[in-house]
Amino acid sequence: MNAERRAAAKKNATATASADADAGADADADADLIVDFASWRRDVARADETNATAFHGASFEACLTVACSRESFERALEAIATHDGVYASFGCHPLSATQWDDSMALATRRHLTSNERAVAIGECGLDYHYETDAGARETQKRVFVAQIEMAAELDAPIIVHTRDAEARSRLRRTHLPRDARVHVHCFTSSKAMALALFEHFPNLRVGFTGVVTFKSAKDVRDVVSATPLERILLETDGPYMAPVPHRGEVAHPGLVPHIAEKIAEIKGVGVDDVFRAARAATEAVYGF
């Protein structure tokens, strides 16, 4: 994504954005899955309500829907064409790494270079939680590196997924330019990992989800406490991990305020301060 396209995207976002301090920007929501998941629960009314809240809630300003499997690309394109304030990333999730081939790489590149609302690559990365096969892990690494290189070539932000793969952080340091705009999403790694990433990548931000509100997530709250406010992105990772008091429900961008409130409590600052900082961080990474 070149500078002209980033400027155009920012201009369009500014034209439609609310100036309220509590306007929320969800930096990671699988918008297609939000509706699918609600429908899977056989509750059509709830699906409609979720969709309306996700895209038209009173405090909603913008969200990023993540298309990281081949089957999600068309739904993401439909979402960004249909709804104001919705942007998309395109790439290949590590658990879908076997899908990555020349045609998927070409489609990712085409969307990033031809659609002003396609603003990032990913989410991509390493996920060793479920994948224990050595060959499959090598495939994940190869596909991750390919997307890192594409992001660098296109000057596009990159959304990084990492789970049970901290020991491979050297892979990121080796292939990612130091000035890359990076969003490490749904951050649940260690405080030491976060601080090392901040030191190496000045334009890296970490995303915190509803997990931060969970009683069992003391380690995540410790990371929040150690993270500079300007490095924090707010995300739901919807439809998963809805924050307290909505645990077990469908997560959507309308629940971002609960995440912001918990972060404000941890940091000892006002909720408006969290929203302003996160909004500035979103613009710095994604340009909207």
C-alpha cells in the first residue's frame, strides 16, 4: 500500500468518523464469523442484532475484518463494499497455511493494491498450540515469511498471530523490517516478550481482547500494566472471547468499551484516555 492510498483511506475514514472521544475502533474482528456464529446458534434475531451492533452501534467508528483463509476473502470484500467504516486485511492464518499457494498470494496482493479499504496483510504467523507435526510447522514458517516479505514490498501493515511459539520470535526479527507497522493481535504472551518486541520494533502495537477481563487472565493484565498506552490496540477478535459481563456470547465491535474500561482500570487512567490513545494507535498502524 503506497502513501497516496493510505492518505486516501485516511481522508475517507475521517469523513465518516465520529469526533466523540468514546468512538471505538475495533482493530480485529472477523465480521463474517460474527454473523455466522450467531446463526449457528439458531437464533436469527440475535444474528440480526449482532450484525447491526457490530456495524452501526452508537459508539462504533471503524473496525477491521480479518480474511485469513481462502473462503473468507469474498465475504470480507462484501463487508467492506457494504458497510461504512469497515476495513479488511487479507492473508493466511497459520492454521490454514496449507491453503497458501500462488493463487492465494496473487489474490492477497491484488486486493491490497486495488482496494483502498484493504489495509493490511494477515493475520499470519505461527501457531504451535494445535500443530505439533514438524513438517506442518515448517509450512507455517514458510508461509509466514512469504507474507512478511509481501508486507515489506507493499509497505503494508502486518497482523501477527503467535501462540505457543515465543521461541520463534527470532523469525520475526530476522525478516520484518525494524520500521514495519505491526499489530500483534490478541496478545497473551509474556511481559518479557512484549517488552522485547517494543524495543526492537518502534512501530509495533499489541492488541488486547476481552481476555483482559477474565478472572483467570492475571498474566495478561500484568502485560497491560507494563505496556505503554500508545502501544495498545483495542480488539474483540469477534466472535470469540466476549468480555465480561458478556462471556459466552458473540463478541462484536460494540463490546469494545468493556475492554477499554478494564484497561483504564489497570492503567489508572480515564476511559477516554484509553480510547484516544487506541484510536491514534489504530490510525498509526492502519491509516484509518
